[in-house]
Amino acid sequence: MFGLGWPEVAIIVVVAVVIFGPKKIPELGSALGKTLRGFKEELKTPSEDTNPEE
């Protein structure tokens, strides 16, 4: 995953829990998921005002 091994991922998770707290992590994950879904949907069906062909 992004060139990171399991020890690095574990350290990142521990730091995230220390900084944000265990109750805030699910909210952050949910917000990140919604954002990524929005980007993915926009890439599949771009809106009319962002059409570079005009």
C-alpha cells in the first residue's frame, strides 16, 4: 500500500489515534470515503460546465 510496510502503517494508525482520539477516527473515515466517492463519480460523469471541448 503506497510502498509502506505493515510497521509503518501501524505507526501511522497509532499516531492518528493519539492525535484525533478513537471516537473521531470513524467520522474522519466516513468523510474521506464520501469525498473519494464524489471524486470517482465526477471522473465517470463530468458535469457540463467542466467540458473542455467547448
